[in-house]
Amino acid sequence: MTALDATGSLSVQERIDLLRTMIRIRRFEERCVRLYSAEEIRGFLHLYIGEEAVAAGLLREIGPDDAVVSTYREHGHAIARGIPMPTLMAEMFGRATGCSRGRGGSMHLFDAQRRFYGGNAIVGGGLPVAVGLGLADAMRERPRVTVCLFGEGAMAEGEFHESLNLAALWRLPVLFACENNRYAMGTALAREHAATDLALRAASYGLMSWPVDGMDAEAVAAATRRAVTSIRGGAGPCFLELRTYRFRAHSLYDADRYRDKAEIEEWKARDPIPRLRARLLAEGVMDEAALRELEATVAAELEDAVTTGRAGPLEPVADLTRYVYGEPTS
């Protein structure tokens, strides 16, 4: 299958908003690296740098009543979904003012108000959750769509096949969005999957499926709009293979010795942020002054998020057993 390209159907403001969202995600991630190096953020940290076009293009095309089921590489998804930066940064710092009360950290961002269900540390763990949400909406005849994000590594898990099969059988309103960044942790796509055309594999379950240039935010938005329109029209689930690339290692614990440095540089040449920025400049949509103002606005927002997040209170020790479930001991 040939990857779907941008269609030019977005308005000027929508295209500027795409750039703004990607810059917000990139600067947030870069700041997290600095905070992690200073040991202010603990645990695992999975960066989204390089993949911003997917979150920006995909999540702008759904509504507030729709649901998002994410992965452990979800900072970008959370920002694009509209969770405030101070709330996200507070969660990174483990503060009670975080979106998961400081209990989830980087891998378990959650916001029920915005219907953002995970962060999920289990590879493919969000797939059955998305099917359940879609089934509930179908049974109650609610005009909602559930977007389920996952990496190509999840397509080697049994729940991927079970979830797509059930969603297709029951014609559930689910958009399966595979972020194919070519490496499941340290395993290259061709070493894990005998058939590397992932959209074609999904199509074998009867889903409308197609690959998308995941380094082009406009192409992602156009493909998502097409898929969401089809799902809302009752055609059943869709699958997008979003062909993207992470510029950083799998996590900050990863030495990243399994990729050729030339390959990384080749993909960096397709960086979605300068790609869209250059397009907007060439078309006269924005000028250098407007771009500098945009960067300054994002920088100020991020500084406020770090200050606010860092200042949040820790959860009281007396509350540590709240929200914890287990069998009674007597």
C-alpha cells in the first residue's frame, strides 16, 4: 500500500495549530530530558521526539466526547488531547496535583474528564480497553469514537488479533492507530514481523485500513478525518498505520546500539516540525517574526508548567493506601 499524503483540506488556522501543538510537545519532551538528567523526574521516561506529527494530526480530528486509549509513550498524546502542561508536569514530579495524583508518573497519565484512558505499561494492553469502550458506546447508541494508539510491537501480541477481530465482527466505532516507529524497543520491524505491510495485515480482518506518512502532520490529520467520518457513518472500525520514527532511544535507560546512526540522521531530515514550518513560510502563511513569537509563547507556557508542577504538594503519607485495592486479610 502507498502512504496517504496531505490533501490540503485544512484551514490556515488549523495548520498553524498543528505546528503549535508539535512545538509544545517537542519543547515539553526536551525539558523532561533536562529534568530527568537532574534526577527531578524518576522512573522510566519514554520520549516522543520525532513522532509529534502523529499526536498533533490525529487528536485534533476527534471531539471531547470521544475517547483516547494511549501507551506508555504518551506525553505527546496527553498534550494534544488538551491536558494542561502544569498538570502533566506535576505528574512528572510525582506531585498530588498531577493528572494521576502523582501516582502514575510518566507512563500512566490519565484524565477521565478529557476521556484520556492511559498510559498503559503493558504492550498492547490498551487494545481490549478500546474495544470495551467502543462496545459500550455501540450498545448505548452514543455517537462516539474511541481512538486506540499503540506501537507496531503490539501487533505481535495476541490481544491485537482478538481486538481487531471482535471490533470488525461487531462493527465497533474504534479507530486503531498504529504508531509504526520501526523498532519495538530494540527489535527492528523486519526482525519481528514477517509481513511488514501492517495496514495490509489489519485489512485482512475486514477493516478499512491504509498507511499514512506519520512525519507529516497534515497527512495524518487528513487521514484521521477520513477515518473518523467513516466510523461515525456506521462503517465500523478503521486502522491507520502511521509510519513515523523516534529520534531518541526507546527510553532514557536505553543505550540505543541497535540502530545505524546514518539511519537516524536520514529520518531527522524528515523532522515534522521544520517540514511544516518551511511549508508555512514558503506559502506566506507565517513569517519569521510569527514563528519567533510562537516559540516564545510556548517557552513561557513551559516555564510556568515547570514552576507550578515542581511546587505542587506530595500526597500525604496517610493517603497512600487510598485507591489501592486488594483482598481483605481477615
